[in-house]
Amino acid sequence: MSNKINHSMSLAKPDALDITTKQKIALAIGIVGLLIFVLALFNTNFPNQGVFLTLALGMISLGIIVYSREAYLTKLEGIKNDGVWFKSISSRGIWGWLVGIILTSFYIVLYFFPQYLGLGADGAVNTGLISLFDPLSQLLSGRNASQWFVYGTLYTIAILAFGYKFILKYRHNRYQQIRTVSVMFFQLGFAFLIPEFMYVMNNDLPYYDLKSVWPLNYYIFDEWSVKGFLSNGNIGLALILFGIISIFVITPILTYKYGKRWYCSWVCGCGGLAETAGDSFRQLSSKKMSAWKLERWLIHLVLVFSVVMTTAMIYTYLGYDSNNFWLTKGVFISLVIGFLIIVFTGVMIFKRHELGKDAKYGAIGLFVVIALLVIMHFTGTTDHVFYAKAGTLRSAYGIYIGSIFSGVIGTGFYPILGSRSWCRFGCPMAAILGFQQRLFSKFRITTNGGQCISCGNCSNSCEMGIDVRHYAQKGENIVRSSCVGCGICSAVCPRGVLKLENDSMNGRINPTEILLGNDVDLMDLVNQK
């Protein structure tokens, strides 16, 4: 620990603290590991690819671990967000933009030009960076690596290594430690290892990430995927049923009890990467009203697009004759429209007050979806929907939502837009869970306004762009659709103002007028609690 005393009393820009010698060594170790990947990218012929891959991954992980231990274990436990706006990489400085450009470029090449990473075309031998991962892929599943295996490996290493850093940073908060271990476990086990082992046991089974739920795993309802599952007997059928049960049973129950945090902050791989590798950029999320308005429109437009595209995808391979199969095109469209009407009617009957003026926009959205589905039914054919080839629409969904939005922008722009831009503006799963969290969940963040000193730590650390301080100053419960329940706002509060709770839905959404005490019998209010 440095004994240098910082005499600066400046509140605007305190003296920047240099990194220690040990941290510089850690950075050098990590850079050497990255250099091995760069050399592989340029087709360097390594004598033993397995050894060099292990060396590269090990050095990168070791560099992160040593740097993190020096950064946090030499300090007392507690809030560690000092200096984030005075570091180039975490304040949209030169280093931040450089890292953003590198990440974005990597995603563009990964999704659209994998041959430049060395992917062998039409069964040809891999070269370059992808060939470096062949030994690991052969070890786990007996096949050569693809660009997705390379990405999955790097993704998993990032969550594990930066997850360790995150645990050290928030070691004063047990909730943060447990949920970080959870996302590390689900990423390593469910997203990375289990699919590889499933391929070994049955290589005819389509890829299935067991923790991924529709609309994130929209591909499991594609024709080739459904046929692949059904052709594998009971295990394939069980996986399809599990996917359906996850949508209509497991997800609603868990969201009702715990809010969307059970998935977005404890299970989801996108959220896991944002919380661990993206933790240094969480303060970059915009808290402006204009960003909030854009968020509400954009994420729900993506959800509408997801519902229509998934319905269209299934519609294309259903038939017209009920003698062949009871689920015909007409029956399927009727079931989808009926389900949407039932959900909307239930919300209007039981939650009209909480929905407020948004009820009008909800009705417009429902009408648009139903209109699109009706048009699709009366104009669509087996090969065409909306006067376009079905395959083209499926590809468009995968490219624009699954690739460009979630990957290129969502992760590549971490150093520019913050770590949860995909979760906030584009994730259809977050939109569904957020809708239920707002109206049908026990979860809320309670505030003790009398203790708030308006330091702004909570708002600064919210990666979803919520102005938490605005609620804390008034003592108002935070019940927002976008909140992922990460709990960082509570972890960085120096006064213990914020608390994550699961309680009765009565009084969960408390109006500002009551909390400010305007013409209210306070004894009646206390008796209601």
C-alpha cells in the first residue's frame, strides 16, 4: 500500500492516483496473453497450439487477478467508485474510445466475416485465431472450433476473471458476492460446458443453452431446430417442452416472487458480462429524460418485432389441413391473438391504475400486433410472409437484433454507452420481465428518504440509467420496469438508504403525494403499512 499522502482538497478533480508497480506487471502479463492471440490472428505457426492457448488464457486471467488483488485488497472494504470519471478508459476518454473501437471491430468480424478469424469454409481446416482453439474444442466435444466456440470461450473467461475482480471490489456486500458466483456458475456450466457435453452424447441435437429463454433463444422454434429436437425422441421433446414451460410457467412465477433480477442479474449471460467485465463502465449510462423516453419506445418495439417474427417463423412451417396436425396456421394465429387479448384484458381490469396513461400506448401496441398477424395470415404462404421470403425475415431478425444490437452495439459500445445498453434499449426478454415486474411482482427497492444526503452514488452507479437519487430524496419506492435488481445502488450508498425487498404488493407503488405528506393523515398511512 502506498504511503503517499494526497493533500488535495479539490472536490472537482482530485489528483489522479497512479497504478502500482505490481499492477503494471499484471497489465504486462495480460498484454502478453493478448499478443499470443494477435499472433495467431496473423497465422503464426505455434509448435503446440494447446500449450499456447493455455498460456494465453492463463496469462490474461492471471493479469486480471493480480491487478484486481492489488487494486482492492490493499484498501479497506467499502465503496470503491472513486476516480471513475477521471480515468480515460472509464470516462469516454481516448482509451475508452480506442477500446470501444477494438471491441466493435471484433464483433463485426466475428458475426459477418469469420473467415478473417481463420474459420475453414466447407469443412476446410481452420487457420489463424480459430485454429488456436481447436485443441480445447476437440477436448470438450471432439470437433474443431468454430467462431462461436472461440467467442464462448473468451466470453466465459471474461466473466470468470472479471467476476473475481467484482467480488473483491464488493467484498463488503454478501448479496453482490452470491449473485456474481451465480452468473459465473451459469455461464461456465449451462452456457459453455453443458452444450458441448450434449453434443458429445448426441451430436444430432441442435444447440440449446438451457438458461436462455424465449425471446432470447428464438432459434429453438425455427423449423430446422424443431425437426432436430423431435427427431431425437424423448430427450428432444423434453427440451422443447422445457423451453415452453420456461416461458409460461417458470419465468412468471420467479418474476412474481423476485422481480426480473432472478434472471437479469443472477442467470443471464449478457447481464453477467455487463456486471463483471462491464462494471468499470456502469456510470456511463445516460440518466437524461430523453434517454428514458427512447428506452421505453425502442425496447418495446423490439419486443413487438420479436413476437411477430417468432409467430411468423412458426407459421411458415404449419399446414392448413387439421387432419394432418391439429395445430394449423389458422388455429395457431387464433391462439396467439387470443392469448394477447387475454393478457391485455387482465392488465386493464386489475392494473389499470398502475398503468396510467401508458394504457393508451399499450392498446395501440396490441392493435398493431394483431393487425400485423391478421395481415400475415391472409397474405402469407408457406414460403412467404409479409410478401417476403420467410428465411429472409428470420435472417433479418438474427442479424439486426441478435447480432448488431446485442453484440456489436450492446457489448462493443461498453466504453461509450455503458455496460447495459443492450439490456436497457434492445433486449426483448428484459421488456417482458420488466412489464411483469412493474405490475405483477413483489420486488421493490425501498428508500429511507430521511437518511439520504444526496451524494449521488446510487444514480452514478445505476447501469440502467435510473436516477435513483430522485426516488431516495423523496422516500419513494423504486418500482421500475428497467431495474434489473443488481443492488449496486444499495451497495454504494454510504447511509443505508436503499434496500432490496420482496414483500406484499399492497402499497408497493406508493404515490409521491403521500410520501411528501401533502394533505395526508399520517396515522392512516402508518396503519396501512
